[in-house]
Amino acid sequence: MASHIENNSGEIAKPQTAHLWKVFFILLAVTVLEFIIAFTISADTEVGKWFKISIFIILTFVKCFYIVGTFMHLKEEVKSLIWTVVLPVIFVVWFLIALVLLEGEYIGTVR
Amino acid sequence: MATTHASSTPEKLLWKGGIQPMKVGYGKLMMWIFLLSDTFTFSALLISYGLVRFSFPGFKDLNPGKSFSDFTFSQDWWPIPERVFEAVPFLHGVSAPLVFVGIMTFILIFSSVTMVLAVEAGHRRDKADVEKWMLWTILGGFTFLGSQAWEWSHFIHGTGGGGANLVYNEYGPAAFADFFFFITGFHGTHVLSGVVLNVLIFYNTVNGVYEKRGHYEMIEKVGLYWHFVDLVWVFVFTFFYLV
């Protein structure tokens, strides 16, 4: 323990971690919610199936926002860095939507 | 010793320090760019999984009028994940759909919060706190890897229908197991490299490398990577296990 003391030359500030634990519990709650949806809503009907798929995707992006924004501190970076990261990801999503909407039928017929 | 560095670069094009581009260090900026490229790789894997999955018939397409509660495994239709992943260690024969993968998700989210706590401690230059939270993060990483090893082993050995390999699996079309091995395997490789990096920076912290350097930015850089690995798991969890 003595070896630690010599490094503590300056005053060490008190930890400010309340907002980090809050995000942890939000992530946990969203995951629990996903489990509840997975086991209570039946995918037997078309409506149920697509409702489940869309709610799962939305909740995934909610979790993504908290992990990247708070844990990776992207919210605190300058605007140009935020857009450097977010813009290419938006293009990937756009690419995926275009692929499914325009080419989905064709891929389904040739496979 | 009067040495002059003759540079062929014109004076006006030289960057002589000052404010960093985007106000982050070089290493941190490059880590973001690397993670962006890794995002493309994982997107490619998950997009191809989605397209292949929906090009195979589902259970209800070939059995109209039946309910998912009558689901059985067949080579003709794509399996539903909650019936494939329903085993938990030490609970042999008990059907607990997605419980184990839920535990794995919890482990990874937890190790993500301990990592960000280590980063926070680094900002305050609190060496003892960085060490404590890095140890928790490393523990979480090893636990996750162990869980994944168990999951793979159970998936490969199967439940009496011949198990799974790259050309055949008892759960459905061969492509199902192929994607399982490639996507979770590629993610697991990332976790493994993350654990190695975590051990490395823990070692450096204990040896006072960052204390001497005057800042703990290396914890932040590795932290970015570790959170990314957690983020990828969030997406794998949704698209492979839930949807």
C-alpha cells in the first residue's frame, strides 16, 4: 500500500460516477424490456412479428446511443468529430435500406 | 552542433502543433477511425446474415396454420434462435430460452461500466482506482470469453441430433451454423484482443507508466475499443438472438 502513497502527489478529486451508473441501469432496463417483449408477444401473426422486429431494432439504437454517447464520451467531443463518426454510419443504414427495398426481391429469387 | 533540417515541404504547409485537429489526441482520433472501419466489417456480416436468413423459408412459410409453439428443427427452414439457445450451464435438460445469452449480455454491459469508471479515474489521475476498475473489466472479459466457449461447445455437440459444423447442423440449414461461427467468432476474437489490451494497460498502470507520462489517455483509447466490442454485442444480440 505504501507504494501507492508516493504517487498521490496532488489532491485526488472525488469520483463523479452517478451519471455512469445511471446509464448502466438504463441499459440493463432496456435489455430486460427486450426479454419481456421476446416472451410475451407472439410472433405468430404478421403484425406481432413485425412489431417485435421493429421494436427490437429501435431499442438497439437506444442502447447504441447511450453506449456511444456516454460511455465513449462522443457527446462531449467537438461537432466535426461527432459527424465524422455518425455520418458514415448513417450511410451504412441508408445502404441497408436501399439494398433491402430495391434488391431484396431479386436476391430472394436468385438464391 | 548546428544541424539544419532541410525539409522539402513548404513552410506554409507545416503544422507546428497548436490546437489539435478535432480537439482530440492523434491516437484517440485514429482509434475512432479504426472503430468506424470495424463497424463496416460487422455491418457487412450482419447484413449478409439478414439477407441469407430471409432468403430461406421460415417455419410458418412451410407449415401454414401452425404456431411457433409447435416448432421443430428441420433442414428445410431457418431455426428460431430461442429454441436453439436454451441451455444454461449446471442446469442440464432445463429449457431456459435465451437466459444464458442474457447473462452474457449482462456481463459485457457490466464490464463496460467498469471500463468507463477506470477512464473516469484516469481523468482524476487516481492510480489505485484505475487499477481496481481495470481488474473488474479484465475479470468481466475473461468471464464473457469462458461463457462463449461454453456456448460454442454446447452448440457444436448439440442435443443428440448430430451437433453442428460448417457443412451440417441439427438446427437448420448449414448457413445458420456458418453465420453463428463467423459472427460470434469474429466478435469473440475482438473480445480476446480487448482483454489482451486491458491486461497490457493494467500492467502499465501498476508500473506507473501513465503516472510518469502525466496522463491516462491510453486507458481512454483502449476504453473506446472495449465499449465498441460491447456495442457490437448489443447488435449481435438483437439480430442473431432476438429477431
